[in-house]
Amino acid sequence: MKSIKHRLGTAVLGLSLSLTVGFSAFASAAPIFVGSWNLYSGPSYLDVLPPLYTGQQAAAFLFGGSAGDYLISTTGSDADAIDFLAWYDQYGLGQARFAQDYLKDSGIAGIYDATADASAMVRDHYYEEAGAYPYVNYAFRLDAGSEVPEPMSVGLLGAGLLGMGLLRRRTARR
């Protein structure tokens, strides 16, 4: 009975250590501003049937990597003000802000071709007012140097090995 309690205690200790390592590694991942694009920088729907892009997919297309590498904001290039939103144009409806991974695809899959389809990079409704262009998406990439591979699994493996070592030590004493 003591052996089971001991192993359980060791596993709990290992789990709490691995959670601490995992959360501190996550907290240290700093988003880095990599660039911006205006909503209408994509192809015109009048010339071709352009692809649909979520905010994150547009960033990956423009700056490389995969969509999951990016955080998108509509507030500017300050990493402390990321709002996880992107400007989208909706076919037949106009501009709107949606979640950075929003996808609305009503027609041909992946193509901006039907009412309410939404893309974060397509030339549809033009902005013609004087002054600064208001529909700009800002892309931030998570710092790749802060990635920690499977901290929870490593911690659990360590806890299991520690428990087995302690059990073997105890058995050897008898």
C-alpha cells in the first residue's frame, strides 16, 4: 500500500513540475511583428476567382510558414495590443472584422465566389476616401526559439522513471 502511495505522490510531483515548465515556456513565447497588408492587396474578384484566406492563412501566404505560426491584429504593430481579429471582405456585403481564423465559404471550396464568402485578402469593395487606409491586418509570428517539445510528456516520463527507481531501491533494501 505504501508503494502505491509513494508512486502516486511521485507522479503528482512530476506532473506539477512538468506543468510549471510547460506554462513558463508558453508564457515566454513572444509574438514578433513581421509585416502588414491591406485587405485589398489580393487579386480582384472581377479578374479571377481568388482564393479565400483567413487572416492567419494570408499571413502565411505573404510571410511564409504555416497559418498556426501567426497571430493577427487590426490595431497596429504593437505586440501588446494584439486583438486576434482580421479585416475581411465579404462577397456582396463589404468589410468586417472577424476572428483571425474565421472562414466562411458558401460556394466552390476555397474560392471567393458566393454571397457572404469572407477573405482577409481580396480586392472587392474599394476604399476611396482620402487619408490613411483603414483596413490593414498586422501579422505577428510566435518566437520559434521558445518552443518546448512536449513538456508534459517529458515530465511524466521523468516522474515514472523516478518512481521506478525509488521502488527498486526500496525493494533492494529488503
